[in-house]
Amino acid sequence: MSYLFPNYQRKDIQWVKGEKSTLTDQKGQNYLDFTSGIGVMNLGYNDSELNQVLAEQAAQLWHAPNLYESQLQEKTAEQLAKGKDYVAYFCNSGAEANEAAIKLARKATGRSKILSFTNSFHGRTYGAMSATGQTSIQEGFHPLVPDFDYLPFNDDSSLVQQIDQQTAAVLLELVQGEGGVIPADQQWVKKIEQLCHENGALLIIDEIQTGIGRTGTFYAYEQYQIEPDIFTLAKGLGNGFPVGAMLGKSALAEAFGPGSHGSTFGGNNLAMQVASKVVDRINTPNFLLDVQKKGDRLSKELHQLAEKSSLVKEVRGKGLMLGIELIDQETLIWAMDQLKIEGLITLKAGQTVLRLLPPLIITEEEITQAVEQLEKVLCKEQIND
């Protein structure tokens, strides 16, 4: 008997050790990790510098409530603002960051209508789940938080009609992660930004999975020539330590005055020290250029693989956030199992997409290894012929 709720479909494997891009299971078997703990371990496992930062802070002070000033929070917020006119609120997860964004948008505008998109994913807490455009995630939890509407992703047709003077905000991912690794079209995103400005609505970008260097720029929105009113972060921000953040334009600050929102653990000392070091490491031109180069190489080789495999329909994504759309759901399940046997750990996205999220520190040799493993499995029928 398990003493845990069965809300996770757990695989019969347990991770006991990690080193850079390699995971070790309870039997001592090593695997190349192309999941990064679902986009979390951007700097890989057992990073000595992050270990030291965490240990040094743990020896001083783990926690202080948000009733007092915090220079650690101020420092990390300034790093995340990157010289732009943003202020930060810290929490513990991506869902919490999106909950804060939803509350801020409604309070700042005095409106309640929020638009998001089909196949989006913004979290499983009530507001974030209500913003998520997937009925399977919402099933059994109605009634949802009211005044959320879902539009087709990358589709201009309904934008003009739906974004109006009653709209508080538009919330979107620039690459839909859980929905199938689907990048947003740049002109479509620019149109959303324009319509938001014209109607006094706020543009919220969910950077939970795309942020902190994952797509080759520190924030994915930097590739779209937009400037969101609000954006949210988590996952890679703490490299495994729980931390989330919502950043909003400083003009919105008065809407979140004392008593409007809060978190007991949000912005705690341990999380801030780790997050600050992660940002310091990743937000450099050389590091991000390296991510771009490795992402371009991996994408190119996956496209070449796709030409040889009858199981692959499409390869898409940005940076080191890539998806391989397979012909059906059964093939996806089979491929993930076969890849695990070969020593490569992968993720699913949507119903048919094999999602690849390697640590950003992945080496060229490990990319070669992963492509060989993918080719061995996805081109298996051709090899057998």
C-alpha cells in the first residue's frame, strides 16, 4: 500500500543521484536526462557553485517573514528586471506566479475578463487551472473561476472581436509546452500586444517553462520584440529549489499594496540566494549564445532524422525546448519506453509529441549521443528492413 494520493502516474523508477546531465536510478543505471525535471534543471544536477551558495545561506538564516525588508529579494528582483521598468513579487511555484498575475490584472484594471488559448497550460490551482485551455485538466472541478475565455492559438480571426473594453488581460505562452511544444507566430503576438494597448488590457506572458534561457534568450518574449505588462517565472529560476516570480510594470505596483496578496514562504532566503546565482550564471551573452548554437544543432539533426522516419510528422520548438510530433499516441508511449531502455529520458507534450528539454549545459557529445538514441528508436522499422 502507498501512503500517497494516486494523482501522479508514476513510472517504476526512482532517481537517487544526478550529475550534470546524467541521472542514476535505484539500481545504479545511468540515463541521459532530456527532461531537466520538466524544464527545471537548466544548470544540471549537483552544480558545485549552487550547492555552496545554498549551504552558506542555510548556515546563516533559512527563513524570515515578509514583514521585514529583504536585500536578497531586492537584488534578485533587480536582476530579473534587467534594467527595465518592472517590479517583482516572489512565490514558490509557477502556478502561484500565475495566480498572482491574474489577481494583479483584475485589480489593476477593475475588469474581470481574461483571455487565454486552447491547449494552454498555466497551472493546477483554481485560477491557473481556470486559465488553462484544456478541458481534461478542468474535468471534475467545475464550477471554475468565471470570466475566462479561450481563443484558438496562432489564429487572428477571433482576436479583434474578443479583446475589448471589458478585457482585463490576455495570458499566453510564447511556446505552448504542455500543449505540444507549439511556438507562437511573431506577427500574431504583435497583434495581441497592439490590441491590448488599444483596449486598455494587460498582456501577460507565461514564461514558466520558456524563461531563464530555455529558448536561447533569457526571456522568450525578447525574441518577439514585445514588452509584456506582466510576466511569470518559475521552473529554471531555482534550478530545483522551489521559487516563482511575477514581474509587472511599476505602474501596476499600487494595485498590490499591503494586504492585497502574499506568501509565507515566497522569497525566502534560501530561494533568493539560489535564484540570484542562477540568473547571474545564465543571463550572460556567451551562455545564451551557446544555448542558441546547441539548440540550432539539435533542431537541424532532428529535422534530418524526421526525413528518415515514417513515425515523425513534425519537429518544432525554440532553443533547447523542442518537440517531435509522432504519428499517434500509441507510438509516443512506445517511443518513450524504448528510449528509456536505450538510456534516454524524455517527456510527452499533448497526446502525440515527444518533448525534449535537456539541461542548458548539455555537451556536444551528449547531443550526439541523444540523436543516436532517438534515431535508433524512431528509425527502427527502417533499420529492421
